[in-house]
Amino acid sequence: MRGTAPAKENLSSSNVDDSSTFSSASKFSFPTPGDVVQLLTVSSNSSPMILIVKKELLISYGYLQQIAERRDMEWQQLAAGGRLEDLVNSIFGEESYALQDRDALIGLVRVWAMS
């Protein structure tokens, strides 16, 4: 007697509805630019690990602002008005090990200011 092979589940990408995942993910609310600035400035501890976290926060938030359907006006004003660049200088400019990060972040801030 022949056994019946179990039916294979079709896992092709045509069966996956990515649009609902994307639309639900895009509906979250951003923290305000003020909240992000507060997180960046809350600790004067400039240990390498703290600065890595601050750098990643700034890059991630800036990226989310760039891809947002509607950009936050306060964020645009921070970037274009020079306050964000000043903030980066004050956070990353005091430690020699953070100078490369500071320079890279200032470059990003200038790109964000132009867009």
C-alpha cells in the first residue's frame, strides 16, 4: 500500500501580504525631536558605549525622518538651523576617540538640512 505524501505548504512570496505589515509598521508615532534631543543630552557621561548608543539613536531617528511621509518641521528646523550640528559638536567633540563619529554625523546633519 502506498503512503500518501503530506501536502507541501506553498511558501512562495506571492502568498505573503507584505503590504499590511508595511502599512501597520508605518503607522507608529515618532518620538518628538525634543524627546530625541533630551535623550542625547540627558547624560554627560561620554564613555565609548554611551556615545555609540547616542550615535545610533541620532542616525536611526534621522533616517526615519528622511523616509517619513511627512517630515517633522521641528526636526527640519533643528537640522537646517544649525542647532543639530551644534548638538553633535557638543556631544561628540570633547573626546578624541569620538572625533571621527562627530565628523561623520555632521556630514549627515548637513545632508538632512539640505533635504
